[in-house]
Amino acid sequence: MNQLQPILNQRFISLETFRKDGTPVRTPVGFAEESGTLIVRTVETSGKVKRIRANPHVRIAPSTGRGEITGAWIDATASVLSAGESDRTRGAIVAKYGMVWRGIELMRVLRTRFGKQPAERWVAIRITPAVAIPATE
């Protein structure tokens, strides 16, 4: 069995990034598979984006939406995609999460529009595991 199959069958993964002092920070995130890599969408000002820009080494593991780890950790490399690349990845996330993802986006728009939150740009993070993921077409 492919070592990554337990991750691909999940709705969430735990994304472990690292602070400058090496302290790990685990965040449960939704993801989609795209061309043999994993895609995560988040806002540009999030801590995980800042940490990945400083240190692209990450670890991923299958998890629940609350971050409870349900499988083995896998080493990976992450990169924050450009605005154009990030926009193109939205479809993969929407295809997997459907109305749930659209609801998340709507809540961000409403919070911004009614002054509860500053406008933030969505970005995508591409995660490339050290173990190859068979690309699905």
C-alpha cells in the first residue's frame, strides 16, 4: 500500500511547521491533491505562511478536523504559491469541500465587509512530500 494513501483518504491533515527556534506548530488544515502534491489554502497573513517562508521543511500526518493525529508523520517541503498560481488551485479545494469551502469564503467576505476583520488575500501552499504521491487525473 502507498504510504500516503491514509492521507489522501482524509478530509484533514495536520500541518507541522517550525518557528525560528525550531519549536513545532501543528495546525489541522483541509487540503486537496493536485499533480502529486497537496494544496492548502489560507490567508496570506497566517502564521503558517510566515513560518513556511522562513523554513520550508514541514511534516504532515492524517488528522481529524480538531488536529488529533490518526496516522504516521511524513516529511515534506512546502512553498507559498504566487497569486496567479494560488487562484488556479481554488478549484481543487472547492471540488473536494464544495459548499463547506464556499461557506468559509463567504464568512471571510462578510467579516471583511462589516468591519470585523481586515481584507486578506487568499494564498495556496503547495506541499511536496518526501514520498511520491501518485498523481490522479
